[in-house]
Amino acid sequence: MKNNPNMDSACAVKAGEGFVADASSCNPGGFVISLDFELMWGVRDSRTISQYGANILGARKAVPRLLELFRKNRVGCTWATVGMLFFDNKEELLATLPEIKPAYRNLERSPYKDIMGIGRDEEDDPYHYGLSLIEQIKSTPRQEIGTHTFSHYYCLEEGETLEAFDADLEAAKIAARRIGVELRSIVFPRNQYSQKHIDSCRKAGLFVFRGNGEHPIYKPVAQNELTATLRTARLIDSYLNISGTNSSRPKFVDGLMDVPASRFLRPWSRPLRRFEPMRLGRILSAMRRSAQEGSVFHIWFHPHNFGVNQDENFSVLNEILIEYRRLYDAFGWPSLSMGEVAEKMNGCGAST
């Protein structure tokens, strides 16, 4: 593909960092990646270490591999990180717990009932601590550390309160500041949120979130509303076009920038491997459409999704990044973190 003659006016390159949108273009489009970084805290209410430990330990190997791939391709990424991972020992973690904790009706949803049973530090318990990995993310260019709440908080589960959510956000901010990170972006666990939670995030000083796609199969729901029919529809949509490209134009919602998700990058599946060309083709086709129209295409996944079958998963991601580089050359379609999307919109004079 030939280089876009207007590429320099559409994007700027920070020396040694990569492609960054130039606010003067006032085009909010770009390729966005966000990762839900949670280790065991994100699955502890549905899986045990014996069931899923290989994925979690594999995630610890996948994180540096992801960082190297992003660095090589000069790709920005938002790492939405559970606050409990910002520690390397139990003493410091316990000292930062919020006073108000969620009182979910389903007690299995809360991590606090199990917290005394975790190991003493990151070396002893690599499933529940992640400070060394966060430091690697922090030291890699174009990687934004956002929040996935402090406790992997569920905003739509029965028994949660706004007071508990506010306390959780404050604990997440304190945990991040311990290593010099000011949180700007949030990804809601299990993609659960409502208008009141967005308002709380704005008051807490956050200014961008990953919203859900507009199609009904992606509306925010509590776990008991995530029916087999809904799960199946989402699975099929990864291979066949049910919901469209899901590209978007970022918009303000109650003072926060919404950068909606476009596609969950499902992990490679041996039983479904014959359909892999369909899954990848659906993603690449949507990326091309987004680049041509100057919109946002936002993919997301969890590092633990790459915890097993790593070569197969990284092969798919590499194909996606190769296509991104082609589209950047052809259309000046930049790579953006969630925070960079919001900065670009603000630089264009967007308002609430």
C-alpha cells in the first residue's frame, strides 16, 4: 500500500514512542486496544486455581510478550488493572482496603471473604499479586494504566451501593498513586455499569470509560441475566455478522468520554479452530471499514485469555497488528489508548 500523503498532518510520531494522533486533525478515529488485567481477582467467583491456574500463570508470561509486541508495532494500549494487583505483599494490600465494602446478595461475588486466604506476597502467590507486571507496563512506551476498579467491583449485582462503589474507586486511586500513576480511564468489570456509576467516576476524577456496543446483545446486564441465549449470540457474533462492525464515534456521557467496545478478541479455541479464518476475517474487515470512515475500532481481551495456547493467540493478534500498520500507512489511522482518544477529543474543543 502507498503511504497517505496527508499522513503527517493526520498523525504525529513521538520519538521512540510511536504513532500518536495530532489533535489538529480533529478526527476521533483510530485503533484502540484495552485489556482487562485482573489475574485471579477477575475469575475467582466462577473458577478455582485448580481449574484456571494455568491461564493465570500463563498470563504472567503473556504480559511481557504483549508489551514487546506493542512496543515493536508502536501500539498504544489501556491496561485496565484491578487495584488489588498493585501490591507485592498482603500487609500493604490490607492497609488499603476500603472501609465500605460491597454487600452483594450473592456472597460469592465479593473477594473480601477470601482475602485472608491469599499468599503473603507476589513470589508466594503469583495468582493475586501483580506489582512486578504493572511496573513493566508502566515502563513501556504508550501503555496507559487505567482501573478495573479496586476489587473487580460488580456495578449491577444485587446488594451493591453507590457508597461502596465510591469507596472502591478511592481505594483504586490510592493503590495506583503508590507507584506514581494517576488514573484517567476505567473499564467496568463484566461490562456492568449504569448512569449513576458513570457520574461517580466523573466525580472521582476519571474522564474516559469503555462503554458497551449499541447492539442489544451487548447491553450491560447482571450475571444472572447473562443467559445461555445471550452468551451464544455473542459467541456467534465473533464469527458471523450479527451486530455490525461496531465501529464508533467517541462521545461524552455525563461528563465522561465513552470509547465503546467494538470486539472482544476471544481466545483461540481448538474445537472451533476450523472457523478461525471467519473470526479473524470479521475483525480485519471491520478494521478496514473503520479506517476508511475515520471511526474508532476498539478491541479488548484479558491477558489470561492468552494464558494457554499462546502461540495460536499471538499469531491472531500479530495478524491484527499487521493489518493495523497497513491501515495506518494507507489512511493515517492511528493507534490510540483510551486516554489518548479523550485527549484528542478535548484538544478538538469537544465539550459535554
